[in-house]
Amino acid sequence: MRVLNDFLRLRRRYLDRHVAYRFSDMPLGSGDDCVGFIEECVFRRGVLRLRGWTLSHRFTVQMDDARYSVPRRVHRGDVVLSLGSRIIATNNQHARVGFDVTLPWRGGPARLIAEDLSGSGPWPLPLPTPRMIRSRRRRSQLAFLWDSVIAAPAALRYVLGGRNPDGVERLRTLMGLAGEASTSLVLDCRHLYTATAPARELPAMTIIMPVHDAFCLMTEAVERVECHTDVEWHLVLIDDASRDARVRPWLTEWAGQRPGRVTLLINDENLGFVRSVNLGLAAAEDRDGPVVLLNSDAFVPPGWASRLLAPLVARDEVASVTPMSNDATIMSVPWLAGRVTLAAGVGYSIDAAARDLSCNAHAVLPTGVGYCMAMSRKALQLAPRFDSVFGRGYGEEVDWCRKTAAAGMVHLGIGNLFVEHRGGQSFGNQAKATALEASARIISARYPDFDEAVRDFIAADPLLTARLTLALARAAAEDAEPLHVYLGHSLGGGADIWLSSRIEERAEQGKRTVVLRVGGQQRFRIELHGDGGILAGETDDIALVINMIRRMPRRRIVYSCGVGDDRPWELPGLLLDLAGGEGSALTVLFHDYFPVSPSLNLLNADGGFAGIPPVDSSDPAHRIADGSREVLLSEWRSFWGRAIRAADELTVFSRSSAEIVATVWPEAKDRIVCHPHRVAANLPQLPSGHSGGPGVIGVLGAIGGPKGAQVVSDLACYLDRLPDGPQLVVIGKFDHRYPLPRSVKVTGQYDLSDLASTLARHSVTAWLMPSVWPETFSFSTHEMLATGLPVMAFDLGAQGEAVKAAPNGHIVANDPAAIYEYYRRLKRVN
């Protein structure tokens, strides 16, 4: 029977994954009124993927009552070449008009809206017709049977080999289920902002607590019930034949001192968890009101009971309520289905954060979790006992919840209560694992759809806002120093590589890191890095971001890079809001010059550098717009100046950058600190190039416009006309919008560990650093210098600074003939 259930679940997942409906080539308008193009639109169960481009700054998808923004993060050179001046008119200076997004889809209609382009759209997306659905499912059924035949040997090995987890991954790969697409999870502001439940009189409750050994935990759990319960209560304790000689005398004395408040039941032989709970349920039948099942290793915080019982009183159809915990399967913080151990007192700090969440922070669960679960009297009338087939425990609450759910009741998880759980202490971890495995087999046989329901819940993660808030509270409580919060972008590149290495360094020191990332599918993505993973949620709501992060009492806000944000002039104010309050600080890093100008590399619209742009600059590169407003450089500097003046430290990575920042903000000169990056160790040290021929000039890195693609193009064409000119090789990527002669080799992406062999293969005799903007550090320059070969660069920025300081560095003029003549002199010297 279990094999059949597994096969049917596999079939459902296969069809969910492979039954997809694709539409393509959908223009958004016609002729000169065309504002975009949908190149691919894919519907599958729960997911809509859109790929294309648009000129709209505020492009959204509306589905039912939900609206999702579609950020444009993809540079589309083909669109730029095609539209020309129309691109310039949109003030999209980086020509990022492309998008590729995945959104949640519930099966209803969807339409595209260009909110900032009046008279355009909306455009309804085509939906799959019933005929298309039938046809695609028939084809997928046949494909499933074929793939099942191919996967049959692996499936047989998996079943006969004890269902090893590695076998599951092998089957997923064979069936085309590995690496399933996922949607970003959006934070719910309704869960975050404080809202209290309407005042209602809460009934008295009965608490059932089975006890088996774990003396120290049990005594604390019981004492917390007495100290922290804020409604009328009666406690039923069941000593299930504890082997620890301290347990029974303590329980007897403690219960005897509280007549009428506590009932003590004693099992002369060990009956197991489920049968002990059933004894407690029988004892509770003589009392009115809800019943709370509470483990003897669950530690309730102050005011817990009123928050746990409120949903039962508010809604008649609620059968059970489960709070968040550090070890409660689908109600765990920080990881769903995970477990973490809390330091002393941290549980209280986490619950303090939970108490500030809204009473609306709840979600329907596929099952309650019995470590701390309130059960309504109505549900207990439908199912008055747990099934004793589950013996020592684990799975009995799932069975009870599925039975009551079949009768039309629901089970809620709440985010505004956190109860610490040191799970498995009564049974021991190995006994717990054995019990879980046995229970899982029973549940799968009785409720074939349960595993799928749990997977759907985990995928949707409807309590993410609460989990992330509580995870941040835990991180702030456990870390001795203020929690570091970095504002970074989603575009990759040098700043992101630096941030990733910083997060890794902190993780090695046992420190957690928060990243507030801009430029993703939603405007903001809050990431908590720690415990070997990343917990993240996205939002367009800047107020939600401020609310969530300012809940942490001590913060060091670090601006890394905000390029890619839709409204970057708001970022300085956001930094000030996040860094406000006692015990917080602000650091601004200069990976680029975005705080100085919207042109992050200080280049003018013609692609050239003419010095630090004055505040009254009329060059279009130094102003920015989002379609609804335009921000001139004077206003931009005013916005960012507030953050610069408030910052405790301005971190630069070269003396050149320090001079530029001090020139723009002289009042901040004393707070500028120079921390040059560490260059990768063990770079190949090569002898100076010797060649009887003209030699080869190497260019290292990803070469686009600011990195000197036009310089390389001009130099290559100049050298190509010379009878004895050196060859040119780009070791890295090159922007092919800039023409190159066929004689120029472009290697594509390179690995530093293979640099020596790459240089030998192409016989490089000297380097050129062609960058035309004043770089803030220039890893490529330092890497070229480390090879020992001569390096030519312009007297500009950190690259010029590094070259002038190195014995193999040479400053040259930005002119093809001058570069060639200097190279010839280098050849003669060598």
C-alpha cells in the first residue's frame, strides 16, 4: 500500500512539474506605441514565468487581488540598438529594460499594467484553454510512464535499500524533478504591524502534561506554567513511570501544595506518550473550555495562554492552535522543519518580538504540532482521544488533526507567540527518530495527501514574516556585538563578491549577518545569513523594512552598494532610519561613487571622465528619473549628504577614493578610513616577457564601456593596421557592441588559478589596464601587477595609484599611438 501511495504522489508531482503552457511573442502595443514585448509566458501549477522587456518604469502583473512588480534587471543591447532615442527618453541610462521573473499563480486570469505610461494597456495574458490542458496532460501522462520505466531499477534499489535519502535525489533527477523552480516569498505587512484581537473573555483551560524523566526540564516547565499563565487554568500531570527517582516525589509534593489547581495521575508502568495523554484527556472531560497539550520540555513565556487561546475563541471552526518554536517542525524558527538550541534567556527575547506582532499573524496548517497545542472543545467532541497505535508518540497529533480537518475544522499556526522547546528530551534523540519513522508510515497510509500538503505549506511559507522577525530577534539576542546589517544590491559583480566574502568571514567567527538587498523581484529582500543557511523574504514596502530591522535593539548599518534600486534617492533616508536609536551606528562603503552621482563611475553621458561632476552639472548621466520624477545632481548630493554627515565611518579602498570623497564632502574628511582589499594569494609570478616578434598585450577582466571597451577597440584597430604591431588578447569577457578585428582573441571567463597557463598559452608579454573611470580599488590591476609582467594604465583612480606604486607599473596616455609607442619602449628595455 505504501509503494502505491508513493507512486501516486510521484505522479502528481510529475504532472505538476511537467504540465506547462507556453505562449510567446506578445507585443505590448504596436509601432511607435509599442512599450514592450513578452518573449515567453509560461504557466504551470502555482507558477507564472515572464520573460521579455518593457520601457515602463512601473510594470506590474495583476492577478486577482494581488499585484506584483516586475523589476527590469537585464541589460538588453538588442533593444537599445533597435529603439535608439526612445531608450534615452526613458532616462534608463544603463539600458536595463529586460526582465525574467517567476511569480506565484493560483490559476486565475492575469494582466500586465504599465502604471507610468498612460494610454498603454492593460494587456491580459492568454490562459490555457480546457482543450490545451487535456492535451498537455495526456502527453505528460505518457511521458511519466516512459520515465517511470527508466527509473524503475533505481526505485527498486531505493525501496529495498531502506529508502536512503540519496536514493530519493537520484529518483528526482531521473524523473526530471530536481532543481524545481521556486518563487520569491513576499513578506506580509499584515503580520508585522501590531493589531490586537478584539477583547473577549477567555475561558478557563485544562493543561495536559505527560512526564517521563527529564527532571530538570520538567520542573522548569511546570514552574513556568504557574508563573506565566494569564488565564484561569488547571494542570493535569501524568507521571508515566519515570525512572528518575526524583520525579515522582517532586510531583507529589508540588501537586499536593496546589489542591484544586493541579491533578496528578501516576502510571505504575510506562504506558507511552499517547496513552498517557488519553488519560489526561479523560480527566479533562469533566471541565469546560479548551485543552492545551504541553510537553514537559516546552517552556512557556509570560502571557502565553491568552495569545494561544484567542483564535479558538474568535473562530468557531478552529480546532487547534500551535505557536512558533525553535523545534516544532513546520512551526520552527528559523528553519521550517529545522531545530536549533537556544542559549539561556534567548527564548524570552524571541517571544518579546513575537508579542509585538499582529494577532493576524496566523496561517492554516496541514497539522498542529503537539509540543504545545491548544485544542477546542468542539474538536475534542469530534475526536475525543488520540489513536493509541502511535504508542510512544509522534504522529498522533497529525492523525487527530487530519480527522478533525475532514469534519470541516481548521488548524492554525500563530506567529505572535514563541514557546521554547527542547524536543526529544524525554525519549532521547534516537528514540525520537525511531518513533518518527514508524509514525510516518502510518500517516502516509491513512492520509496519502498529507505529505503533499506539508510540501505545499513549506513552499508557500505563509508565516515567513513572523519567522524572519523572530529569527532576527534570536540573532540580536545571541550575538554579543551589534548585528551587522548590510545594504547591498542583486546585480553581482565586485561589491557583491566582497559582501559574500564578508558574510563568510563572519560565519567562520560564529556571527550572523543581515543583508538588505535592493534590485530584486521586489524592491527589497531581507536576508538573514547564519546557521548554515539563508532565511529571506521580499517586499516593496519600505516601511515594513524599517519596522522589521529596527526591532533589533543594536545594529551596525553598513551601506555596501545600492545600484539597481528603483528609487535610489530614498536610500540615504532609509539608512538614517535604520541606524537611528541608541546603540546603533552607520558605515558607508565606497565600492563605487554612487553616493557622489547617479553615474556610479562618474562618467559623463559621452562615456568619458571629466573630473568630479559639479553639483550644477547639466550632463544627463548625473541625473536620474523613475518616470514620475527627475532628481538632479544637486538634490542627489543633498540626499546622500545627510547620510554621509551622520555616518560614523566612511570606508574607502584606495587613497584616490579618499581624495574624491573628501573633495565632495570636506566636512567628513576625518571620518574617512582607507582599508585596501586583500588580493588573492599565490598569484603566478612570471618572468618579464621576452619575444623576438611583436609580442602580445593582454587585457584582464570583464571589459565593458567604463572598463575601457572603446579604448581596447580603438587600440586593436590601430594595431591591426600596423605591419609589425603586437597582438591583443582579452582574458575575460568583452562587450561586443564595441567592434574588434578578427585578430583579437577573447577568452571568456577565466579562473585566477589557471592564469599562468593562460598567459603562457597566449604568450602575453605586457598588460594594459584600459579602464576610463577612477576605480575605487581595481582587483584586475593588482592581479596583473602580481604576475610581474609590465602593466600599463592611465593616471586615473585606484588603478593609476597602484601602477605608480609598483616597480612593473607604467603610466601611459589614453591614445592608441601613445600606448603602442610606450609598449615598444618596454620591449626594447626588456
